[in-house]
Amino acid sequence: MNNEAVTHDSFEALLSWLGTTRDDGAQKYETIRARLIRIFMNKRCTDPEDLADTTINRVIGKLSTITPDYVGDPASYFCGVARMVYLESGRRKELTISREPVTPAADLVLDQSRKCLRSCLAQLPTQQQVLVMDYYVDEKLEKIKSRQQLASELGLTMNALRIRAYRIRTLLEQCVRECMAA
Amino acid sequence: MENPGGLSINSSEQDQLRNYLLGRLDDHGEEQVEQRLLSDDEFFEEFELIESELIDQFVYGRLSDEERVLFEEHLLQTPKQREKLAFATALREETTDHLARTIQVVPFEPRPKVRIRSPNLLKIAAAVIVAVGLPVTVWVLVGRRTSDIERGMLALNQAYKNERLVESRISEVNYSQFRPTRGGQDSQIDTRALNEAGLRLSESARTTGNAASYHALGRFYLAGKDFEKAKDQFEQAIRLDSQNAELQSDYAAALFELGKAARNDDEAKAAEYFNKSLEHINRALVLNDSLLEALFNRGLLLEELTRLPEAEDTWRTYLQIDSTSPWTKEARRHLSAIEDQRKKASETPGALP
């Protein structure tokens, strides 16, 4: 692993490169870090956070050489470095689909998830609750409203409905995560 | 093209993201996607949206076999990914339950013209009115649904009174001797009763469409070794009622039998069935920890998986609860077989216990 030391100054330099203001740069940094983690996760790396930090540290280490002439979105530069970090790491996780049987404890987790989900749903405005219940129900069940019907009723295109449902879902996932952790 | 404020990602980009998530892109393709993910907020949101749709398709069993394998390889590897899957599963169950609560389970469908014209049914109806004093229309419209299942199950038990085709225990199906081969001149299956069972239970499922009727029809198929059809019926029933221990146990039995059938040709498929079977047996036992069918079938499954110490424990637990029914002979036979294996293993030098 590349453990180039990151100083306060060098980190500030990174933020300056990423954004016109410090806050802007900090937000961009967080976004890039989160997305690098997702990319490494998708590559089945066992330690995506570590690889993301390695990538960022390496970019920081090269700032003095790249910033004078660099043109374009700084985020794109991270991509190339990330690919190199991934290749060097050789940490692709071996495929191990777990064949461990689900124990009753896993069912208890599901029960707890459902309890949290109900509680989180109850915190949503009624219209959003109804949208989630109608949108995510199994489309193979009879007597359900089709998504097209739902979209028409709400005056939305199918894709707009899809996005709206997804954004509410994201809120619910976050709420359930916090509830489960509590 | 798209709503203001919505995403403007076209369908080929969506396909590209789906393929990226499933690991189908080559290096160049991956690089293109990753470049964009890092810098394009809309593209990244679409990426997360498509990931959630893939997870839902997995949960609802809508991925192709190939995609399912890719999904398991790429999207079920980390705790965060499994957390997303758990959320999607909870969401599916919650929306299904919500639907079941808002739909009448037994629809009040007046069909008096058809029923009143049937003299046999009038006689039966009259007999019931005399016997129990219930209003005729209520019994004809509502009670008939229940009696279809009851009669169907009676016929099913009659059909398999002298022999059964599957080793697993099926709820509400009585004991008979296990004979795995079907048909033949010496078959002791009552085919008339079997046909009646099929007709009644199919009709009930078709007209009622509730969990009990799908469950009953599933039992019919399971008893007759139509494991895929049994699985379908149980899945429909579970969508409407996931808290029924016997239903979970019967579903597990269907999966177990499918696993045994797949074992010679496709070990991976068999493992998947067995894994899911154990999940549902355990779910049944969480709902009812002394459900004999689930315990019996758990013993069978664990033996099949050569998890002999656990199988032995299960058979012992079974026999503690049931020491008198005809099933105990089979349970004792299984337990003895495991004990014999254990003794032989301990006598063989270097062998594992």
C-alpha cells in the first residue's frame, strides 16, 4: 500500500484544486471519495475505503506536477489513478458466494428491518407512503395498480415516477439503517 | 424528453450501467463508465437507481439465470450490498403484506344462478342449514370455498393412504409408507381420489386466490412430485401470508425435493435449493419451534447435506416431541443410521468423527 504522508497543506491544496471555495472543494472531495469507494466495491475489492484513500493520497502526491497544466474536471484524473491502484493492489476478492444457511437469527434481522421500515414509512407524508407501497409491490400480484397507471394518476412520466420512487426509497434506506443501528 | 428536474440518461446508457454493475463490460467500457461516475452527478444517480432496480429484480426472482449468477458475484459481496438486499427484501414483504391487508381475502361474489340450479348443491345446502342453522346464501357463497379445500385435502389423504411418493413430510397429509417410484402395477395410489383432490384444490385456487388455497394446491403438487408447480403455489401463498409455519415448512420441502432432483446434474443449483430450503425450514421453526413437519424435514435436509451432528440433534429433538406417531419409525431409522455412521467413523483410524 502506498502510504504517502498527507499533510494539512497538501490536503488544502487538493481542496483548492477541486473547488473554487474551500467548502466547494470539501464537498467535491467527499463526493469523489464516496464514488471511488463504490467503484472499488463494484470491482469486488475487499477494502474499498482503503483503496479510495490510497488513490486520493496518490493524487495529492502528484498535485504539484499536474495542477499547473491540467485542463478539465479534476474528478476524471482520479479515475486513471484509481485504475492503477486497483491493478497494483491485486486485491480482487475471490468469488465466495456464501453457502452458509440462513439461520433463525437472519430472520430476526429481517423482522427488525421490517419494524424499522414501518416506523420510517410512518414518518413520510401520506402521499409518499402511498407512492412507495404502490410502486414497489410485486408487479406479478393480481389486483395491483400498474406503474403506468400510478404515473398517470400522479401526472408524471414513467421515468419521473421511477426517479421519485427511488429518491423516497433512498430516504427510507437511510432511516432504516439508522434505526437498525440504534 | 424527460421531466424537468429528472434524469436525462438514455436507454443505451442505462444498459451500459446495468452491464457495468453485472461485470459484463471490458476494461475500456469500465473505464468509460467510471470516468463518468466520478464527474457526472446525474449519471451517478442513475447508476444507484439501476443498482436498486437490479436488487429488486433479484428479490422478486426476475433475473435470468445468467444475471442472477452475475448479481451474486458482483452485488452480494460486501456488507453494504447485503444491507441493500435486506432492505429490498423487507420492502417487498412490507408492500405484499400491505396489499394483502387491503384486499378482501374471500371475495363476496354472488353466483346464485349457477349454484341454485344445482340440485345436489341445494340438497347439501339444505342439509347444512338444518345442521348448523347458517344463512343459505352465506354458506353457498363463502363456505363453499372453505369446503373445497377441506374436501380436496381429504381426497389427497385418501389418494396417498397406502403409500407416499416423497420422503418429506407435508403438513395436513397423514402418514403412509414411503415408496419413491411412481406408477407401476403395484402402485397403491387411489387415482380416483387423486383426481378429485386435483380438481377441488385447483378450483379453489382459481376462484379464491387466497393463501390457504394456493397452499393446499401446493401440497397436492408436492405429494405428486410436481415440485416446480408446488414451489410456484407455495410462493404465491407466501406472498400473501409469510407468517404461516406450515406453509414455510412445505415450501422448504418442495425446495429440498428440487435440490435432490438437481443434485446429479447441477450441484450449484442443488446447493441453492438446499440453502433456500434450510432458510425456510428455519423460518418455520422460528414461527413454531415444535412443528413436527419442519423438524422432520430439517433432519432429512441436514442428512442430505452430510451435516450429521446437526441432523442427529434434529432427529433427537423430533423424537422427544413425537414418540408415538407412525412417523417415529422413520425418524428412529434415520437416527440409527447416523449413529451407526458415527460409530464406524470413530472406529476407523484417521477418520473424521
